[in-house]
Amino acid sequence: MTSILDESVINVKGVGVETETALKEMGLATIHDLLDHIPYRYEDYRLKDLSEVKHEERVTVQGKVHSEPSLMYFGKKKSRLTTRILVDRYLISAVFFNQPYHKTKLTLGTEVTLTGKWDQHRQTITVSEMKVGEIERQQELKPLYHTKGEITTKALQRYIANAFSQYEHEIIDYFPQSLRDRYKLFSKRETLRLLHFPNNFEDVKQARRRMVYEEFLLFQLKMQALRKYERENSAGQAHEYDEKLLDAFINGLPFSLTDAQKRVVCEITTDLKSPYRMNRLLQGDVGSGKTVVAAIALYASYLSGFQGALMVPTEILAEQHTDSLKKLLEPFGVKVALLTSSVKGKQRKLLLGELAEGTIHLLIGTHALIQEEVNFLRLGLVITDEQHRFGVEQRRVLREKGEAPDVLFMTATPIPRTLAITAFGEMDVSVINELPAGRKQIETYWVKHSMLERVIGFIEKELKKGRQAYVICPLIEESEHLDVQNAIDVHSMLTHTFSTNYQVGLMHGRLPADEKDQVMRAFSANEVQILVSTTVVEVGVNVPNATIMVIYDAERFGLSQLHQLRGRVGRGAEQSYCILLADPKSETGKERMRIMTETNDGFELSEKDLELRGPGDFFGRKQSGLPEFKVADMVHDYRALEVARQDAVQLIQSKAFWEVDEYRLLREMVEASGALDGEKLD
Ligand code: ADP
Ligand code: MG
């Protein structure tokens, strides 16, 4: 699709060589870029009834000068001009700071339009802009654009206006009429016109509606196209196994599965049996029982004659999973092995050999599993646990390991649905939205740091009952810059307090791997009763006898992270407690603490977290894998996102989308993205 709009901005009236360069620096190289540079906000010059205007709100009023203005100077440059203005039936004051030149214009009875900040208590407007006479209708909304360098907003407005009048007719709409009709959307040309030159807010709203849907639909089409590509072009393996054997395994578990676990197992085994490759995200709240679901899937893969791999973020977790999966699977003939950085030399060689021969059926480890020269005889299923920070690219690398194994991602943190279908848009999603029966709710308390002594008393009471406690600190050691608790100090303080009767362990990311393991094993075996740690225990660790989680400086953590930490307790039959030590200064900090005490539901918390922190911070900026939208906002426009997602799924699956001319332009957009070749998406 070549278009005149792809040519340089130099073709636009008023744009010379220098401006062209400056615009390019802003990322506006082509006419198309210029037309697509949408205002980020509109300044509101609409007239309002003063009774409706809130204190400190920006307002535009029209009225008549009702008193002689008075002008006072403070020093040479500072001045204050005041007068009274009659606006409808209100007599208000108008104050102009440092604009003495307006004095002569403010003669009695003159009609003026003033824009400024409204002080409701004093019935005064602090004027930032004044115009003699009435404003014209078109000026009610002034678009504001992001600018850079020498390009001013005003100049940019002019270039855009020129570009529009010169090239309006070249703007093509790649939406088919039927799609526009269905949602009553403006054409692309009309949409851009109204966004750049709106008459009123309703225009902006409707034009924005089209842009939001367009951005979401295009993105979702690419994701669905990628999904289609991956399903069809990477010959998956159809797992075949004896259902009775799998049932026997499930029935032999020490508990019966929850309904949610059963449903998810069914979704996963259906994928395993199909000739397509599984590409599935499994979400479940902490403690919802994802591990056993993984075990079932891995057993099914084993029964089909395949090997499996389980990948986790830390070595501690790898060890723990190895222990629990050995217990579950080895009685059924599955040979489980652990590969970590401490498996070296001869031992390592032996292990890799067995893996290549196929005598090891299940390999567990950190990401070393896929990065190193680890060769399987017949890899059928790869599962990652607690790896919610994997971006699209890393997921692709994983899928490319072996001969197209089925892939299951299990996430540490429930992900808000809007993010799940964008960041994981090309995947199928399963959700365990139910905890095993009989779990006691964890009681969560928020206390000030000054209450520490009582908290210690409380810990002691639980220890006497034979329980164990986690104490989490944000830092490893003292910092000059941050006034927060560090694990080393807290560890020595607690050792001092408790050493006669209890063992206090210390754990943090800088300890060598074997020391970490040692501490963790001692805590698991109840040889250590209090574990002071940084957030390294955040994910996955399972010590059911621990019933207290104390978190220092809790306001420093996000909701999802706090919820993960809290999820380390409440894993056994006893009542568990989470104590948040926090003196938050900000309102959102306080809000987060309140929310934590009010809900134990990870899905609800993740939605709140998203609201408070925004999509960028939810995953941590770097690896979010989230797309950037110009106009659309995943949080506020989530309804449109759902609709676009459904439409994209349907379109990609329909014959019409691939064959009918009406969809040609849209189809070309998807094809140009590379999604259909399984390439990196732009
Ligand atoms: P997570 O989803 O956080 O990874 P786990 O898989 O570690 O949770 O499970 C938490 C605990 O719940 C484990 O001790 C596990 O044995 C137990 N569990 C899992 N499923 C059930 C169930 N259906 N009924 C009772 N206990 C269960
Ligand atoms: Mg887990």
C-alpha cells in the first residue's frame, strides 16, 4: 500500500527544510505521521454556569466590566490588576497578575471573555487569558499536542491544519463499511478531522471511540493472526495416552481436585491430545493448587511417551518442586531430575546423557533449562511456573525448544484480564478461580512500626504453639539513601530477642546458592523457626507450618507483590496471619494497606493494583511485553478491548476476512505486521 501520505512532511504548506528536520526529530517524518499525531488533551473554553464550577477548576466566563479596574505594583515587574465583572447574575472579582496592559481595555460595560482559575470561596477568577468580546464557537476546545524542540503547539496546529486541507482526500479507511455500521463509527477522515478540529466534546468522544476500537482491533488481529500461525505452522505433537491411567493418578492424590482444577486439567489435556501446539497461560491465585495441575499434565505427557520440563525462576523453587513432584510422580514410574548450576562436572554429564537417552522423564530447573546445551530425546511438554515477567519474545524462544513441545505458562500473580489479553493476547487462558475447600482466610493487619514490640509478642505466641514465621524486609543491608529496614539488622535484632529458644535464619539474594538452599531447607524442616528474608521468598515457596508473615515497610511493595508474600502463609490447616508494618505517607500508600486488609482475593487485588499503578508498572517496566497505544487506554477502555478481542478472534477465523475484498486493507495491515510469518511483531 503506497500512498502519497507516506511522503515527507516537506510537502505540507509552511514546512521548510528546517521544520522538516525538527518534525522528524519528533517522529513526524511523513504526512501520515502528522495527520496521525493526535492531541493528548483539549483545553476547555466552554462557558459554564458558575454555580457548577468547582473550587480551583479552570473556567472560561463571559461578562461585562462592572467597576473601574485598580492596578497595584509590587516592585518593578510585579503587579496586580483587579476589577469586578458581571457574569449572568453573578458579580465576581477578576484578578490579573503581572498583566498591567489589560487595564486600558477594561472600561466600564465592556464585554470580555476570561479564562482562569476559579476561587469558589472568594468568588474570584485569577485570569490567565483575556479576550475582549465574545469567543467564537470553534474556539471552545483547543487541542494540545505533544511537541519537542523548536516546534511550538501553535505551529504544529498550523502544519496539521495545512496537511489536512491539502491531503484530506487521500486519507483512506481500512475499516469496511459493515464494521463502521455495526458500531456507528466515523470514517477515518471524519475521525481525524474531529480529533484535530473538534466543535465540542461529543465530537471528540465519538472520534476517540473509533480510534480506541481501531487500535485495539488492529493489535488483537495481529495477536490472533500470530496465534493462528503458531497453531497451524508448527506441527505439534498429539499426545496419546490411556485415560484410565491418568484417572488412576488423579484418584490416587491425597485430596480431590477442586472444580476449577478439574476444568483446567480438562482444558490442558484437550490441548495435549490435539495435533496443535498448546500455548496456554494458567492463572491461579496463590495456593489455588497449580503445582498439582502441572503434575497431572506432565504425567499425561509421560504416559504418551514424551519427556517434560518444568522451569522456575529460582533454584529454591526448583528444589521444592523437585521434592514434591518426585513424591507425586515417582511411584508412577516417572524419573524426575533436577538441573541447577550446582550440578557440575561428571554428575552433570551423566544427567545430560540420561536426558538425551530418554531415561530421565522430567527435568526441573531454572531458565538454564532452555538456554544451555540441554538436549531431550523427545520433549513433549514445557511448563514454566511463576514466570509472569516473560515477554512475548522469551515465550517464543521457549516454544522453539525441541520439536515444538506444548507449552504451559503458570503465573505467579493473577493478571487483570485487560492485561492478560494484551500482554498474552496470542495465548489461550485458563483460570483457577477457586481455592481448595477448608482453607482458613489469612487475617491481615496493618500496624505502625511503633507497634513492633506487640508484633514480636505475637510472633512469640505463635512460635510457642509450634508455628513458624517469615519476616520480610525491603533491603539486604543498611542504605544511606533509604530509611527502610534491612534484613541483616532485623536478623540480628530478632536473633538477640529469640535466641534462647528459637533459631532465626537469614536469607537474601546475595547469599551463594548453596547457602540459600541450606537456610530454606532448615526452615522447611522446622530447624529454623523465624526466617528473615528479602522478597526472594516471594514466589512459590511452600512451608505449610509457617503461619505468620510480617512485612516491614510494606508500603514499598505493590499490591500484587504483597499478596504473593502473604501467600507464603495460610498453606496449612492452622489460622495464619499477615502483619503489614507501614507508615505510608501518600494516599495511595494508605489505600494499598487498606485494600490488603480488606481482601484476600488475588484477582480483585490485581485489578486494584492496575488501577493504582497503571499498566506500565504492573509488570515492571522493562519486560512488560505490553504494546503502546496512542489513544486507547487499557484500563479505562477495557470494554472496547473486550469487544475488539472477540471481533478479532471471529474475524481471523472467518473465511470472509481472508477472502472478501471489503477486508482487503485490514488484511494487508495484519500481513504487513509479520504476524502471519511468526515474525517479531512491530
Ligand atoms: P500455587 O497455586 O500457589 O502454586 P500450590 O500448588 O503450591 O499452590 O498448592 C498449595 C497447597 O495446596 C499445596 O500444599 C497443595 O498440596 C495443596 N492443594 C492443591 N490442590 C488441592 C486440593 N484440591 N485440595 C486440597 N489441597 C490442595
Ligand atoms: Mg506454585
